[in-house]
Amino acid sequence: MESRRCLPKGRLFARGFEFVEMSNRKSKNNLLHGECLSQVQRILRERFCHQTPHSNLFGVQVQYRHLIELLKRTAIHGESNSVLIVGPRGSGKTMLINHALKELMEIEEVSENILQVYLNGLLQINDKIALKEITRQLHLENVVGDKVFGSFAENFSFLLEALKKGDRTSSCPVIFILDEFDLFAHHKNQTLLYNLFDISQSPQTPVAVIGLTCRLDILELLEKRVKSRFSHRQIHLMNSFGFPQYVKIFKEQLSLPVEFPDKLFAEKWNENVQSLSEDKSVRDVLLKHFNVSKDLRSLHMLSMVALNRVTASHPFLTAADLMEAAQLCSMDSKANVVHGLSVLEICLIIAMKHLNDIYEEEPFNFQMVYNEFQKFVQRKAHSIYNFEKPVVMKAFEHLQQLELIKPVERTSVNSQREYQLMKLLLDNTQIMNSLQKYPNCPTDVRQWATSSLSWL
């Protein structure tokens, strides 16, 4: 009653109205943030997943200028060329070629004439399939029809002949892009490569042959006749940027573009990304990532996982989000499988580890593991249940299904399962880390594991 006397009725009503107004404002802000965030998610996910030609090139500007110059010479001046783009996986080979082709197609005189053929060594596993794919991509199925050709070269030259409109200057330039180029070198007699390089050396249809590979010894795989027709031009991508450049890439990849509809939100978001890139804990996470791999795809994965934490009530990324994302990205999948095993299966893994320690990583069989487990059970009969042998065998087979152990050699029909040699696919650290996190692990089992590893 006293408090009622202190605050008049009008004031009470005013306060209630103020509270309602504040909650309305908050829900309105959340709604606005929600709309902005759905656009942010769309823009950034597209950037991380699809490697669009609109994204920036990092540290490969010199190689890009070299490649675009070669392509322009083929597309505009009708000069045939061949080049290999060599670099480790994730170094940006595909992105480089996509950027170059995008710029080329923006030239009006080129976009109407040029033809592109994409082949992949993983899909076109022999020359016959490759030729069918070339025919399909050049839309020449109706020209080839039911014609019978004596050889691959005849068929191929007929296809290119069909593209000609006259002399060299008026022929349609064709760009052949061969991804996983090293796999084409394993085709019989390297016929496709021979014919492609042969045409790129002759004054006929203008052809550019671009091979993408991650093998540095690629020229050693080519036959002498193929090698002699190749121009020996190579563009190397080696992810040569340092850590400061890596942080800059991280910042650019997470920043919103200037044309983002809500300028105020974009400004706040970009300021937050800038402060994140200067945060010590974030830089530590990035440095660890950088030291493991300079591959930008792993950086994109880290950013993508962190981006999933963003919601209307938590609209901006924090250092904690990135640290959690780094933990998820670096999580050991095999150790995670161990967390879901039964106590019996854990005991078998420890027995295998014990055998590995004694016999110095030599293969073991089920009988050896079972004997080791029996020794442990006899010592600790009060705490561990002694399972029947068929039950233990079932648990052993389950470990094989989970690929925690694998047979050393192929199983024969006549061999007894108990004596088939196996190898453990977990190391000491993985086992110990898994046991520490294993829920309700019996103390005796944990002690057994540590005792078997303590003298290593």
C-alpha cells in the first residue's frame, strides 16, 4: 500500500506504457536485424561455398596477368597456346581460371565467338568418354551422327573441322580446360593429350589447352611425343602469402560489400570484423589455422561454422564464436567415435594398444586381444564383468565396422576369423584423450590404459 501511495496512478500507467514501448522497440530491432542477417548469411555463404568469379584474388596477380594474356592471344588474335597451372589443392587454380574466363567473356568480340570445353580426369576416365563429352559440349552431336571413324585422331579432327568457318582468322577459338590433368596422362597412349597439343602447335583452329594439376612432376608423366608438342609453359601457385596477408584475407572475406542495402548495419558489421581481426585470441586461432594449412577453403570452413552462431539476438560475431568454430573444425573424428563405444569395446582397444606397445606395432589377431583382455579381467574380477567369447568377438567385429581396426591383408574364405591379422588405426594420444572425456569410465579401465602406456 505504501508503494501505491508513493507513485500516483498516472505515473504507474506511464511506466507501464514506457516498458511496453521499450519491448516493442526491442522486438522491432530484432526484426530488422533478422532481415539484415538473412542477407548477410546469403552473401557470405555464397562467397565461402561457391568461389564466385566476383571474389578477390589473393597473392596471384602476376600469374593472373600471365594467364589472361595467353587467353586473349587465342581469343582475339587466333594464336594457339598450351599452359599448365600447377599448385597444391586449395591454392586457387580453379578460381584463377574462372576469373580469367569471366574477364575474357566481358570483351564483346570474344563472347560471341569463343567456345569452352571442360574436362575432368575423375569423370572422363578414357579417351572415348572424353570425346563424347567434347562432342556434347561443342553441340556437334548432329554433325557426328552415325559416322564411323577409323581412329581417335580422325574423329577429333573432324569435330574441329566442323567448327571452322573459313581460314585461321575466322575459325572459332576453342578453350580446353583439363582439370586433374595428371589423370589424363594415364589414358592409353595419351591419345587425347597428343591430339590436343598437336592441334595447338598447328596453324589451324585456334586452340588453348589449359591443364590444372597438383603434381609438380607432371612433365615426367608425359610421353616423349606429347612432351615435344607441349609449349612447356607452367604457371605455379604456391600460396606464398604470409600471416599478415592471411589476416587481411580473413577480414576481407567476412566484410560486407559497399552495395549492402542497410548501410548502418553494414558499417557496424565491418567495424566488428575489423575489431575481431585485431583481437589477440582471434589472431591466435588464425595463426594455428595458418600453420596447419594455408588453404583458403579451410579458412572459409572456419568462417562458415562461426557464421552459423549469428542470430537475431546475437547479431555480430565474437571471439568466442571463432574459438568454438576452430575447436569444431579441428575435432578428431576417430576420437569422437571412441566416445560412443561400450566399456567392453574400450577394453579391447586398450588391449590392442597394450599389444602394440609390447610387439612394437606388429599386427595382432582376435585371439591375442582376447587373451590380453582375459588377463585384465582375472586381475580385476570384482569390477569388470567377464563376457563370453562370442560377445567379445561381436564387439571386435563392431570395431572393424567402425574402421577403428582394419585387416592387414584381404580376408580369404577359409581363414578363421580369430586368427586374421589386424592393425589398430588409433594412436596413444587419441586413446588417452578419448578416455579422459569418456562418460562414467570405470577407474580400473582408466588405470589399465595409463599403466600400459606409462613406460613408453
